[in-house]
Amino acid sequence: MPHDHHDHDDPHALLPPEPALRVKALETILTKKGLIDPAALDEIIDAYQNRIGPRNGAMVVARAWSDPAFHAALMKDATEVVADLGFFGRQGEHIIAVENTDETHNMVVCTLCSCYPWPLLGIPPGWYKSDAYRARAVREPRKVLANFGVNLPPESSVRVWDSTAEVRYLVIPQRPTGTDGMDVDALAALVTRDSMIGTGLAKAPS
Amino acid sequence: MTAPEPVFTHPWHGQVFALTVHLNEAGYFAWPDWATRFSQTLATHGLAKELDGGDDYFTAWLETLETLLADLGQAAPADVEQMRAAWESAYLTTPHGDPVHLKT
């Protein structure tokens, strides 16, 4: 592909990659037709780069660990509970919380594409969207977990939840030991993105 | 997981994502319909090679959006190609460092 690289002898502006030009073309056509507002596009990008991410989900998990009434409500109707916290819309229309225990470990995949609870976790990481994860999570979940460094005792069972465009899942990881008396903010710092997908565990307190 | 990963590894990933979300919220298509189409594109692309969830994922995303907009009658492929070429030409004829504008 010509002009892919920056050349300091090049007198003209740096040419974006081919797909970027195709996106610009769509944007220009739709803007000229008055179908889209370019400022709204910038706002969406900014929201996912800076405001909507796994910290939202971590707060939900930390509260579930700390507040039995919140925990009960979350397990009963996660959609309503997280909406009350302001985490709603855009792929958060129907959320189900699944809780890890000593007996059962939950992990989430989207075998068909990349459905994911955006309001709680933001945009999925590359591996979640890869063919390898999407194919293997259902077929050999224990091997996948081992690749992530999660080795479960053989007597525990693994449940794999396949997300759809209608239903998204949030894994509630087990609360680490040694965290008695920690407040919600300190607990939330232990809740990693991967622990809420089920490919990791919550961190131990340092 | 050590180093933080960028949300969008290339600006156009974010742009095509935002464009799709915006069109969905403006009511041009329902998200489940999008997911069905996108799943089909991913399955087709995945036949030729194993997709790594990076650039190839958003390439499939863009192709899905182009096809959807063509089917909806909002952006015909010939018009998109003409506009893409116009942008390319604008970049190639704008002195480095200057803002790039479409020549209309």
C-alpha cells in the first residue's frame, strides 16, 4: 500500500490507512445528508475512552460485597440496580449478574460476535473479540482459564455464559480473603476487568 | 494484564464504532439486527484466517456497516468509493502540516 508510512521527504499530509478513508467517506456522506451530527460522534468516542469502563463494574461488585441488601437486589434484577446507579443504555438493556462461589466459576463469552455489558465494562479487549477466545471458551474453558493464569480446583464446576445482543452478563468474583473492614472504594480497586468477565480473579489486598 | 490497553488502537476503530452507535441511536437500525449482520461478517472472514480481534475485527465491522448503509439506501457503494477517493486526493494534495479539507 502506498503512503502507509510517514516519509519525511513527503511534502503532503500523512495519508490515513485505507479503512480510515472509507470511514471518513461514510461520515461525510451521512453528514451532508443531515443524518448524523459529527459532534455526537466525538462525544461517543470520548465517553468510551475516558468515562465508561471497568471502574463502573468494579463499583457494582464492591457494593455487592459490602451491602447484603444491594447484593440481593443485584442478583434478583441486575438491570434495574445498575440503571439506578446510572449505568444503563447502550448494550446494558438487560444485564444478569452471575456470582462465583467455591463450587462454581462463571465466565462470559460472545460466541457469535462481541456482545458485552458496555455500561459496566466499556469496550471489550481484543482477546474477547478474537476467534480463539470465542471458539475455545465454550469448548475448553478450563484450558482457557489456565492460559489466563486461573487454575480452579478440579471439584469446582465452570459455567460459560454466551452473551447475545439482548442479554449481557456480569461476573461477580469471589471477595478475596483479608479484606474485612475495607471500604467500597478500596474493594473496587481489587476488582479487575478480567475478574468481571470470569477470566481472572479479584486481586488480593496488598 | 499489566500495561493498560488503549480502548481503540487506531483512531478509525473508534470512529467506525461511534458512527455505528450513533446511527443505531438515531433509529436507522436495531442493535440485534446489527449483531446478526456483524456475526455473519465475522464468520465469513474467519473462514479465511483466524481473526485476532484487533484490526481484522474492525475491518469486519466497517464492511458490515458499509453493506448495511448500502442496503438501507443511505450510502451507495459507488458514492462511498468516490468520496473515499476524494479524501485520498485531498490528503495527497494538502501540504504537510496543513488541515486537510475536501475540495468541493
